[in-house]
Amino acid sequence: MKLPKRKAIANVPTPIFEVKRSLGETEGLRFFIKRDDFTGLEYTGNKIRKLEYILPDAMEKGAQVLITCGGQQSNHCRATAAIGAQMGLKTHLVLKGKEEKPIGNFFLDKLFGAECTLITEKEYREERAQIMDRIKKKYESQGLTAYVMPEGASSGLGMFGYYHAFQEIQQQEKEMNIQFDTICVATGSGGTYAGLYLGNQELEKKKQLLGINIYDEKKDFQTITKNIITEGLQQTGNEELLTNLAFDQVNMCNAYVGEGYGHCTTEAIHFIKSFARQEGILLDPVYTGKAMHGLFQEIQQRRETLKGNVLFIHTGGQWGVMARTQEFEI
Ligand SMILES: *Cc1c(COP(=O)(O)O)cnc(C)c1O
């Protein structure tokens, strides 16, 4: 595999710890967490791994402005704002939401000096690409080179961040003298899952990759995974690998989407609270808490297929928790 250029920024390898108390007795199953929330304080989470592969392309194209989009509490947008500031670039974010008191990730976007354009849900759904394109043109008319990244940095290049993470996990398996049978991850825009999927297909084929959809049950993640991987392999001159890849093993669980992106059930909030008290680990209501709450239920229901060593990737999201503290009865 010809890999694209990587700009090393994230604090990796991230550690893997075993978690015991909160799962209760589960014979034949050990549960581990890979702390991708340790990738860096300001850019905590999974997005920085993707940005490591997107930024070299942006630099090569002479980018002076980074443009991207997401929800108002987007972790990806906050990570982009932080890294933009570190690299001396301007960041312009297109956020779904209303201008309100900046808290959580939105506060950090502003703290890092990102310019924020707020749009409605409908505009976000239907025309965010055009809106970003208009902003790009505006910068270009000022003589500045702007670079647009998609939602969640889930582009073909960004996907390599989790191909790389898959290799990192294989290395850790050697060091820990363990084999992970299942890797589970919260799934939104799909780039994280796609990178892991490519890693497993290309390097191993042995693991079960379980995605927990937290976004929208109408999303077809088999097609999304295929599209992101295809784009990535084409962009890097690896098309010939496509013929060897099967996409029928995409394993996405839609049972815990609830009311969709950003919505979290009372049970999941309770779960985050009890997990924090039993393990001293902070999960978030949009991604990791919702997904792990789902995974724990799946573990009870799917004894046949969910066994052995299960690794959950903690993909971050802690700053978003700070925007929603009122939902927790503390
Ligand atoms: C973006 C995000 C995810 C989902 O990753 P995708 O690649 O968009 O599927 C999971 N967890 C957190 C905390 C995130 O910010």
C-alpha cells in the first residue's frame, strides 16, 4: 500500500486499558478501551488522526485558510480550529446552529480564533457544500488560498488516519501479547470506521469491526465505507487493491440511533454517569457514551458473536460534555 504523507501531530500511540467493573460478569469476554481521547487536549479525539493525512495535502496546495463544517458542538471543527491556530492558518467553520452563548466546543472554536458562520439545519442538510464553496471563493477573491474539508474530515485521505490506527493496534497486540477479536467504534460520518475496515481487510481479515451508528439510521454505511475507501485508494494510486476488497462485512448496528445525531436518551445519560463513577472515565452523550451504552447491551444479547477480547475506541468528545452538563442530575 502506498500511503499518503502524514504530518505527525497526535499524541500516539494512545494507550489501551482493560475495564472491568462496569460490565459486570461476562464469562469469556474481556473488555478494553483504547484512549483516542488522549490524542491531545485541544484536539482530543479521533479527528486529529484524520487531519494528519489531510493537512499535508492542504499545505501542498498552499492553503492559507481551512474551511470545514459540522454541528455547533462539532469535535472535528474544534480540532480544526486548534490545529489551524497552531499552524498559523485562518480557520472558517460552517456550523449548524444559532448564534448563542459560546460553550463547550463552540467556545473553543471562538477562543482559537476561528470565524464561524451559523446556518439552519435545513441549509446544513441541503447546501452546506455550496455554502463552503461560496466562502472559499470569497477568500480567493481576496487573494487567499482556501482548502475545504468535508464533515468529520471523512475524506479518502482522512480515512488513512484510522488505517494507521489499525496498524498501531496490531503493534500493541504484539506488545500486550493479546488478540482483539472485535473492535467497536461510534460512527457518525464514517471515516473512522472506513479506515479500520480497510486495515482489517488489507492486513488481517480476522477481526469483527462493529460500528455503532449514532447519527441517522437511514445512512447506508456499507456504501459510505465503500465510497470513502475507494476515494482514498484512488487518490493514492492504490486502485488495484480495490479488486481484493469485500464490503459485505460492514457490521453497523443501528439500534441505538434514537432520535438521531446529538440526541441522547435518559438511560444513556444514566449510563455515562455510572460509568464515570465506576471507571473514572468520561464519555460523551453524542458519540462515545451513546455507543458504549449500545455496545454493553449488544454484549448481553449477542453472546455468540461478541466474545473474546473486545476493544472499544474512545474517540473523544469530552469538551461537548461541558456544553450539556444540565442534562446530568448531579
Ligand atoms: C466524529 C466523532 C466520531 C465519529 O467518527 P466518524 O469518523 O465521523 O464516523 C466518534 N466519536 C467522536 C467523539 C467524534 O467526534
